[in-house]
Amino acid sequence: GTTVDENSSITTIAGRGSADPFAPGGVTSAPTTGLMAYYPFNSNANDESGSGTIRNGTVNGASLTSDRFGFSSSAYSFDGVDDNVTATPVLADSTSITISTWVRMDSNASVDSNRTIFMDGNAAGGTYCMVRFRDGNCTFITKDNHALDVNASSLAGAWHQLVCVADDDLNLKQIWFDGTKVGETTGWTGTANVGNHADLVMGSGQDTN
């Protein structure tokens, strides 16, 4: 798991849960086909995907804490300013992408702050593949500068599974909370994460406007 503390408002990201295949005692493992990285945060930020390219994370200021099951050292707490986990080498180009995580926010991010769950890209290149919470919304941005927004103001105070999908074959983008589709763009013809790669960033309060 990961915990993001932004201006005393906490967001937690985790990779296992009683309602998902990574539950304690579960027999299902993470998918392997096309898997680029997997961070269960088992006392560290190592990539446990087993893929050909391992992208272990470097913890910058974040501290280990308990996850939603009370398991110690299974989440990270961030200050929402400059704490984050970064991972290299950079991700490969991908016209489609799925990002799956568990999050918990104590309160909603304000209009002038970001809680970045996932980010590949930088201001110099001007494009991002990113999932963030801001101003009560969850936003999924792809490298074609297309943004899918959904209202996330009701999520504070409890754990939720967040899944973002950009499917180049089906020409759609989706956001799912707890197995329910809450936002969708059909007829999408962009690219999920092609070009302008930078270190993968998780848990940052970075403002990208």
C-alpha cells in the first residue's frame, strides 16, 4: 500500500485487498501479460512484476506506515509537497494502458493542490500520462492531452479501488471505482503513453496545472 499525506489530508494507495485478487490468502496473482510494474509495497518500493525490466522505486521522504488491513510497513505516507516514490528506467511507449490501485483520502484535494497517484512525463515535454485528485475530482490524463474527469468528492474517508483504462483498440477511456464504471470517453483516438517519458512518480503533490 501507499499513503499520500497532502496538506494533512491523507490518500492511501495499496496493491491488495479483501475485495480484490490480492487479498491475504487469495490464490490469484497479479496479471503478467503486458504487466510493466507492480508495487505491493511489502516494506519497500520494489517492483514485483517479474517483467523483463524491473523498475524498483526510490523513496524520497515518504515513510512506511500501515495499510488498510493494519499490516505494518505496507503503505507509504507522503507530505503532499515533495515526498514521492520515483522509479526507473522509464516506461516504454504504450498506446494503451491500465493503472490499478487502492486509495484512501481523509479529505478532498483543494483546487490549488494535486494528489498525483501516477505520473509519467514532465513540464519540459508538456505532456503527461497521469492520474490525480484535485478540487474534488479524479482526472485521468493521457499523453495526447485528453483529460477524463469524474467527481470523487464522496471518496474521502474510506478505501476505494481505482482503475483507469485507456484502450487504443476499443477507442475508449474509462475510470472505475470499486468495480463500477464512473466515467467513460468513447471514440477516443489518442495515445495513452507515447513519448516524453520521465521517471515514474507516485504519491507526489506536484502541481502540473
